[in-house]
Amino acid sequence: MNNTKRKGLLTAILALVAVAALALTAVAGTINQQEIDALINTATNKAEVTSPFLTVANEVRESVVGVNNYQTGNMRGYGIPFYGNQQPGGERIYGTGSGVVISQYGHVLTNHHVVKDATRLSVTYGTKEAEATVVAADEGLDIAVLLVPGLDLPAVKLGNSDEIQVGEWAIVVGNPLGQEYDRSVTVGVVSAFNRAFEGNSRDRYGRRSVVTNQMIQVDAAISSGNSGGGMFNILGQLQGIPTLKLDSSRMFGTASIDNIGMCVPVNAAKPLIKEALEKYDGETVDKGNIVDHAQGADNADPNRPRMGVTITTLNAGFAQAVGLPNGAYVDKVDANSPAEAAGLKAGDIIVEVDETIIADHYELVNKLSEYKAGDKAEVKYFRAEGLADIVSGSKSPEEVNGDYHTTTVELKNLNENL
């Protein structure tokens, strides 16, 4: 190769080196706008993003609501078994939970502990809040059905929890920590079913008992506020009601616990749902004629029929501690009164009148206002020997043993107040 060709080749090589050096300088220094746009201005086609979780979330999230439990604050005297020493306080939200719309008529399924002891209930969805009423409840199963007239939300499909399988997906929707995180979705699998859990329950009159429930175990995240929400399968069917989770801080002497949540099987709730649907009266609801049993308790008519008893309501904590039902506590029975003739005694607790459950003395006064003189009422009451002495303080509090009895009272016009 002659010198001329060598020089030309060398020149070409040097030119290529210079170009490469300039390119490296550009990469190490600045990036041109075209390349920036290519990196930043990207697109995602939502139609191409699919999963069973996405499908179910889109189907059921609008059917999940928040549930607000309002209670009126009270200061109660310590050691006093009556409500007489309460100091009235303002209404406040005692707790929040979740619920699932299960009918087009406004029925909402939730946990009993979410609505327990509420003086007022409401459901929330988005920026809206609607008044709710408990129409069916089972404390032992920890479930309740609410009715929210005019609730314009889609109802979910109920599944068959008897067919649930270990390892299938569990999609949980609820309001952890309240409305701020409403309709949150968490995902896990069914870890087990038929997990036995014992809990305290009460019969229809409020007397305590112990029940054992079979739960569905899932590892999807369940937090405070999720209670009463929905656990769905990949078909979008409601299979369970998230109810509780095991917490290391509450399990003394145990190792760390993660992702163990429990759901009430939907099949366990179906009899209560059926009961609520059968009681539904669309004509009454549409007219807004929902009875407020807290009104009209103070009837001043001196000629209204009476039983001839002095009644009060026992403190709920005291009643629970000694194993008593809710009801109207008979503090005194007047001589020659209808109550005395029917065999009622001081210390009895009236729990039902003509198949209407009596939760406190106000409800008994309310119920009796429906009768005329000469009417007969079938009265169910709880009697425990020595209870009057315990309530009066002459005998130390202890677990009482008693039973329910039924009698008939013929009401008469009396001049003494209940």
C-alpha cells in the first residue's frame, strides 16, 4: 500500500474516532428532546390490562358502603345499676364499619358488632349519607341486615359458601379506618374454612350465652373498619363477611401473627337475609312511615290502662355482669293491682308483651299505650331468686340463675304512674 492510500485510510479512521467521541459527549452531557419525548410520553391501553381482581372490583365496589354507628354520650355512676344517674351528652360517631348492598330495595348486610348499641345508624357512599334501620340481627352469628330506603346502589350476587375451596382467590372490599379509605380492595386466598370460633351471644331478650361459629380463614388484609364488608370470589359473588383478624398484640405469649382474617360464611347469613326480605313492606317504606319507638314514651293521659308496677331499666354493664336479659325491671308491684293478680313480683324483668320484645322501661310504657282498659296482654318475664336483693345492694352481685315465665295481665285504669 503506497503512502497516499495509507494517509487516506488514517484520515478516515481519525474522522470516525472524532464522530464517536462527539456522540459519546452528547450521551454523557445532554439528551435531545426527541429522546426525552420517547421516554416520557408513553401510553397504556386499559383494555389490555386484565385480571379477575380488576373485573370483580369494577363489579362490586359501588355496592360497598360505610356504616356509621352514632351513640349519645353518657356519664354513668360507678356501681349504680340504674340509668338514673346518667348525664346527657351529645351525639357522636362511636364507630364505623362497612356494609354490602344485597337487594334493590336498600337492604345492606353488615356485622352485628358494627351496629351494636347504636342510637342512630347511617350508611355513607361518596359524599352521601343516608339513614339506616336494623331490620334483622343475630348477635351470635355477628350479622345484621339494615334497610336504607331510597338507596340507589347496585346489589351484589350472593354465592354458595358451602362450595368454597382452599386456595381460591379471596377479594375483600371495605372501608379500613373509615370513609377516608372507602371501598379499598385487598386480595388473598382462602386459607381454610370451618374454623371454629367461640363468641358471646344473647338470646332475643338479651341474656348472655356462648356460641361457636364456623369461619372462613383468608390471608387478604382485613383492618379496623373492614368489618361488615364483602369477601368475594372471582365470579363477583359474595362468599363471606369480613369480621375479625388475629392480632399479635392481643394474643399474649404467642409468636408474631400475620394475615389471618376470619369471615362469616354468606350461607350462615342467608336465613337472616330471608327474614329481612320477607318482612319488607314497600308501601310503608315508600311513604316514609318508619316508626320511631323512642317517641311517645311519656304519655300523660291519666286514664290510660296500667299494670300497677314501678319500673326502671337496669344498667347494661350490671345486667351483663350477672347474666340478665334486657327489659323493664320491676322495682315495685302495687297492692291489688293487675300485675299482682297476674303473679308479677319485684325483681322480675319484663322482656316481651304480646310478642313485642321489650328492651327497656320506655318500650314497655310505649307498648301499654296501645291498650284500652279491660284488654288482656300476654307478658313474658325473667325471674331469678334473690335478684331484687342484688339490685337493692343488700346482697353482693353474683351470677344469677333464672328462667322465663309467661302470664296474662288484664289492664285497668289506675291513678298511679308507672
